[in-house]
Amino acid sequence: MAIIAELSERIGITLANLSILKTGKARAVRFSTLDAICAALQCQPRDLLEFAPASVSESTEAASVLDRETETAL
């Protein structure tokens, strides 16, 4: 646990939030957080992340949100 606590201090994220990321329970991660973790660990995002396909309903919902956001941006 000392390594996680040290990383928490180095990147400025709470131990609780870092634990959520570590266990895979996070629903999202900010790019600034990912950048800080990669800088501290001297790694690339691909070393930390794994693509896991969502369920069909989640994929459909995400596509709908993306379509709406794209339409309003144009």
C-alpha cells in the first residue's frame, strides 16, 4: 500500500480515488489524471488501459450522446 500512497502524493490525487482507478471501478478518468499517472510511472496510457466493449445498450446510449453533442457543435 505504501507504493499507492506514494503515487497518490506524487500526482495529487486522493488515495481513495486512486484506489477506484486501480480496481477498475472508475467510470471515467480525466486526461490530466492519466497524464500525471503516466508521468510519475514513466509509462504510456496503453500500459494502463484496456479496451472492454460495453454492452449493446451502453454503446447505443453513448452513440446517441455523441451524435447530439456533434449536432450542437456544428
